[in-house]
Amino acid sequence: MAKAAKTAIKTKDQKAAAEAKNWTKVIKVVRSASSGAYTFKEQIVHKDKVKSFLAHK
């Protein structure tokens, strides 16, 4: 009985699960102009916009 409930939950949100696969967490290293220290900028972006995120300063 538990397996049936688990399967029902899994198949219920197939559309949402398919849409979630289109997003990517991107981590970019940014150097501070004043101190010279490195920081990390993290953002979740659509997979089509990853290159534009990395190209933007």
C-alpha cells in the first residue's frame, strides 16, 4: 500500500518535474575591485540563459 501512494505522488507532478529540469544553479567567481578578494555569485537561471549570465559583469 505504501508503494502505491509513493507512485501516485511521483506521477502526479510530472509536468512540474519536467519544468524543473530546465533550471540550473550557476556559480560565478567575481573579484572585488577595491579589495581584490574573490566572492561567489550564485543564481538559479533557465538553461537557455546560462551563457548570458556568465558573460554579464
